Amino acid sequence: MKKLERKLKENKLKEEKEAQDLENYQLENEALRSGQSANLAVVRQNADTALQNLLAVITSSRSSIKQLLSGAESLQLVADLLKSIDRVSEVSDDGQ
């Protein structure tokens, strides 16, 4: 009888330990899930920051391209002007 009581007590202690382990695992899972949510929020924030930086670079690049094209047009005008001056001087040399 005492052996049976001791066995029941051991089984009860084992069940209590397993119940405590289960509760600990559940708490750990909840903590991990909330951590994943926090990590996901950080990833989203980083992606948003990267997007904003990329949009700023695009805007700056477009501005630089416009300035480059404007400069190229100015250089073309100067080149055309120099060609005209060269032609005028040729005509002038031929006419003298």
C-alpha cells in the first residue's frame, strides 16, 4: 500500500512538473512571437527608411541630369558660335 501511495505521489509530482514545463513553454512561445512582431516592425521601419533614401537619391539624380543636359546645351551653343566665327573669318579672308 505504501509503495502504491509513493508511486501515486511520484506520478503527481511528475504531472505537476510537466504542467509547469508546459506553462513555461507557452510563455516562451508568446515571448518569441512578440519578439518576432517587434523584429517585423523594425524590418518595416528599415524598409521605409531605405525607400525614403532611395526616393531622395532619385530626385537628386534627376536634378543632376537636368543640370548636365542644360550644361551640354550651353556647350553646344558655344560650339555653334565658334563654328560661325570660324566661317565668318574664312569668308572674310576670302573676301580680302
